[in-house]
Amino acid sequence: MAQIASEPHREGLYLHFPYCVVKCRYCDFNSHVEARPDTTRYLDAMLREAEMRGVRSPRTVFFGGGTPSLVPAGELRRFLRELDARTGYRASAEEFTVEANPESLTGEFLEVALEGGVSRVSLGVQALDEPTLRFFGRAHDSGRALEAIGTARRAGVPALNIDLIQGAPVQTRAAWEAGLERILQERPEHLSAYDLLYEPGTALGTLHEKGKLEATDDRDRAASFLWNQRRLRAEGYRPYEVSAFAQPGFECRHNLIYWRNEPYVGLGAGAASYRQGFRSINAKEPRRYVAEVEATGRATTSSERLRPLRRAAETLMMALRLPEPVELAWLADRAGVGLEGELAQAWERLVVQRLAMPPTAGKIALTRRGRRFLDLVVSRLLEASEARSG
């Protein structure tokens, strides 16, 4: 399948809604549990930020979280109407994705979302066996997850993505495979199958760090990874990114902006933006974010211009998530420098370790083993980018 054309001058737009019913034990996203969040005030802050930062005609929109499906339908309708008035997304966006969790997804929410131009729903199922859902600390059970999928189908969602997480120590290989087979019966247009990560500061990360929780063996993870690839290919899904599988034509265009290191603007608490080589991040705490936007129109807490070597490393580490080889001329054009200096030396070491292939015809790529251990490859590239001042 031909690649989706890249348009570096049209930005993606990310909207972050930080509130959740519960804080999942693996989650290191900027999410907060509040009994009665002031949704109206928070959404108004994002609208003001959009106006002050000059967001116009975004190529894609992604409403993530947190749990955007917690937004009341009336509030969502007003927000989308006013967002379009400020950004013109209805005329420009090739894709509009909204994230949802099974426990809060309703037909009314979806009706309003679809009226407002939403074309994709990403549903956080994560697993379909009860021990794993309890281990993750999810707020739904498998029955509610399947009910939510049915709700999305009845609403006529054009593209449905199902998020799954593999590698929980309480989950057997048979349970993982049975869950994926059950999901395949629903024929979602897109599937994301992530490895469980024990991120610092999360409940599971703390237990793992203290030696109270043992991670799944790497060989078992590798076996599941390969089984996923074979099974999903057999069902017509293309692994267009390390953890993402899509039926032809249903690749997530917004995520491709990230993986190609193209510009995007993030609105909301903790949201990041990448524009003209500058990366900025908003205040994470929702109340602080709202207060700063109300006062000044912005809530940026940090901003930096990436050094050329760092920019090259980050561009490369994202592009390597995609199956196509990376063209070195494209890398140099995008980052200002190519595969040179400490970055070239790091790549040579990856070749020796059978994680990467030598440059051929002006292109580079990972081996199958390198794609399986992508986190290790990324850490080596980032270490190399910090080796000198650039």
C-alpha cells in the first residue's frame, strides 16, 4: 500500500482532557481523578489557548486523555462547535480521533462526536480477561468492553481502534490469544497491541522497582509479538508501526505525524507541541493550566530548541517505528544533520549487535530483532545525541 503523503506545513492538533474515573496502575500519562471536575471551565481554557496560539486549519485532530468520553454530550457539542469556529478543523482535518473508555462510552456521546466531525474512536479495552483487567486497575470488565464495542458499531463509527496491552504477569498466553481472537470477531479497522511497561512513578513501576513484581520473560513477549504479527496479517491487518495494525486505508494519520516528526500543537494540561524545531510543554496540573490560560492565554512551562543531533536522533527513533527504511536524505532534510558523528557510531554498534542493518542505497533499517527491542535501540540513539553539545 502506498504511504500516506506527508505535508510538513500543516500541523496536527492534539487536545488533552486529563480526567479519569480511576488511575490505572500502569498509567504514566497526565491523568487525574476528580469527583467533580469543572469540565466547562477546562474546555473553555483549551478554546482560549487555541485562539491565542493561532491554531488554524489542522491536518488532523486527536482528542486524547485521560478519558474524553467523560465529557457530557452537551458540553462536547458546544466545545466542538466553538473549536471549529476558532480553528476551521471541519474543513481541513483529514481525520478526527477521540479516545474513550468502555465504562463511560455512550450512544449519546458518540452521536454528538460524529455530528462534530469525529471519524475515529480509539477504545481503551486493554484486555478481555478479568484477572488482567483487575491487575491493570481498569474500571470496566470484559462484558462492558464488548458492550462498548457494540455501542460504537451501532452508532456507525467510521473507524474503530481497539487498544490492548500484552505482557501482564497474571495473563496467560492462552488468555491473550483468546482475547485477541474475540476482538477480531468485531473486525475493528485498527488495533494497537502495546507491551506493558513499568514506568517510574506508576503503581506497577514502583512494585517492579522494589522487586515485588516480576516482569514477563522477554522470550514470552517475543513469542507473543511474533504470534500477533502472523495472526493479524492473516486477517488482513498491516503492521504499519511496531505496535499498530490497520486494515488498508485505516492507518492513524495523526500518529503518523508523530512518527515522522512533523509539526503539531498540543492544547490542554501537560500537552506538548513541536513547531519549527521548538518543543514546548504545558503545565501538567489541570487547575494551574486553566488559571494560567485564563490569565495570559498560555500555560507553557518549558520550551527548547532541539539541537541538530538531538533532533536527528528523535526524528530517527520515531521513523524507525514504521516498517519502511529511513532515507538518509530525508533525515538530513528534516533534522538539519544526517547519520553522522556520535549518531553514526551508535548505529555501527547497533549493526554489530544485530539490531540494525548497515546503510544501503542511502537508506537504513532495523533488523527484525531490532524492531522487537526498539526501546533499547531508542535509548542508544538518544544517549548518542547527548554525547556532545551539537
